Amino acid sequence: MPPEPPPPAPLGLLAELTHRCPLRCPYCSNPLSLARASSELSADEWGRVFEEAAALGVLQLHLSGGEPAARRDLAAIVAHAARAGLYSNLITSGVTLDAARLESLVRAGLDHVQLSVQDAEADSADRIGGLAGAHARKLEFAALVTASGLPLTLNAVVHRQNLERLPALIDLALRLGAGRLEVAHVQYHGWALRNRDALLPSRAQLDAATATVAAARESLRGRLVIDYVTPDYHARRPKACMGGWGRAVLVVTPAGRALPCHAAEGLPGFDFPDVRAMPLRRIWTESAAFRRFRGTGWMPEPCRGCDRRERDWGGCRCQAHALTGDAAATDPACALSPHHALLDLAVREAMAAPDDAAFRYREMRAR
Ligand code: SF4
Ligand code: FES
């Protein structure tokens, strides 16, 4: 089969500026082994990556981490993004940003802030994030953002230990003046997979949350946009992870590796290209890593003959690898996968754990 032609351009660039972070969330999407500060791309190197991304056709830049504000040169990085003409979204925990630093980011041309909260109640939020006092600081930072005139999105990762407060999280988003709320069920990679038994919601919890979101979308139409990312473990069909491998998003790690998704570095047998050594356009269009699972030519049965293959693109490669040991397998979230029973088993095991099971917190084990 001829190789799949590359799609015209990624919609977004996810720039992981650092793995350093003051929080220790047990569902962190960072890899288990974190990049050292000394290996991070410099602000000028990021600037070159942003210019190349803009030339490729990228419009949106997500500045992420770890905690991007752990970079003291964050304003210089934002200024590079503005010069490249990219719309910049800062994905932050907000706990280390004060008025002066926010002001410097606004002056550098920042366009949008996405602030994470761990729960609607401070005690629980601080326990989940593993940092005392964090929730209160986030509320102060949210007020600074809205006062600055920047648009604010609130991001709430939800799971078994905070889902009952989903209505309160929606109220919190309204109170803080957010225009958008992202309610994202935990996706079970890396640290989250280690904490699966403590985080996985029951079917009843999931159904109640889905109904809450549907009702709030209706009643808050025109006031608050709610995005909703569902979990795979109660699903019959998978999601199009990252919009399909190498189709919509390009991730660059703190040390400059280009990935089709944030978790891909954990897949064996890949040599992910280095943005210091290869231009972004070549990485996107020619690199073996981005072409490996692009399109449908790589698919095994049952995906190969399935009429959903260009809707979900076979689901998630990282989940397939984590659960079956084979990144090219059909995502076990699909009921047609021969491995689908693994998810039912995982749900049964998680339901046997107590509702307040202890977390294994993310820790900085640098490579
Ligand atoms: Fe998607 Fe493959 Fe399942 Fe079809 S068989 S729904 S393409 S994961
Ligand atoms: Fe890597 Fe889904 S997280 S493909």
C-alpha cells in the first residue's frame, strides 16, 4: 500500500516548555521519566520552532508543561509566538504566577489562558494536586486573568474522587468569569495508568456526569461553553485520539523531540525526530515516526474493514500498547477488539478499591 499523503498542516502545536511543576497530580500526562531542566530548548530555539510551525500552517500554539511558568523566560517565549503570528494559549496551574508576571505575558502578546483546577473544594483540590494552598492561589490568579481582559478557560480533570462535585465545578467556572469549561475525564496513560484503581469512575458516576454536562450546556447556552472529554473504559468505540496519529496535532517535548501525541515517547521502536536537527515541515511530512500510524494503511482487522476507520482512526496507539503490548493493535476501547475484555476487568478491579484510595503522586525522576 502506498504511504498515506500528509494532511496539509497540523491545526495546533503543543509546546511542552518544561516538565518542572509545583503540583504532583496523580493523572499527569507527562512521561514517567521527566526531562531535566538542562535539556530544555532555549527561548530562541522555541522561537525558531514557532516560525517553522507558522510557515507550515499552524495557527494555534498551546504552551504547556509541566508548568510553563516554571520557565523564567516565559515572556520571551510568548513574544516569539506573537512575532510568528501564532495564537497563544497558556496552559497553567496558575500557582506561581502573580500580577507582575501576568502583566509581562500580556505585554508579550499572550492571547488566552487555560487554568487547571483539581476540584471545586480547596481541601480535596489540594490533596489531588499534592500541594497545600494551591487552590486558593488558583482562584486569585483567575481573578487576575479576567481583570487583565484575557479570555479564560477553566480545565477540570474529573475522576472518581471529584466527580460528585461536577455541578460545583460548573458553578466555579461561572463565578470565575470563564467563557469556556473543559471537563476532561482522566485518560489512562503514564501516571494515570498507575493510579487507575483510585481514579476510574463507575458507570453510574459517568452517566450522572454526562447528564449534568448535557443539562448545563442547555441551561448555560450563550454564557459558558462546556467541552466534554469522555473516558474510554466504559466505551464501546474509541475516540479519535489526537484527531488521528499525525493528522491534527504536533507535540514538541521540553528537550525538542517532535511527537504525534504527548504520550508517544513511551512507545518502543521509535526514533522521534529532534527539532534541533530536522525542520518541522520535514518532520510532519516525511519522518517515519509521523507516517507510522497515519491514515488507515497500517491497520489490522477489524479496523481495516470497519466503516468507522476514518472517524476514529483506530483509536489510541499508546493505549493499545499499554494494554496489549502492541502499538499496532486495535484500541481495546473498541468492543470489536479481541482485547476489549481487559477494560471490563480493569473496571471491576477499580470498583473493588475504596472510593478514597490513596494516590501515587507524580514525582520528578529526571532522565
Ligand atoms: Fe474504530 Fe477499529 Fe473499532 Fe472500527 S474496529 S470502531 S476502526 S477501533
Ligand atoms: Fe498517544 Fe493516544 S495518547 S496515540
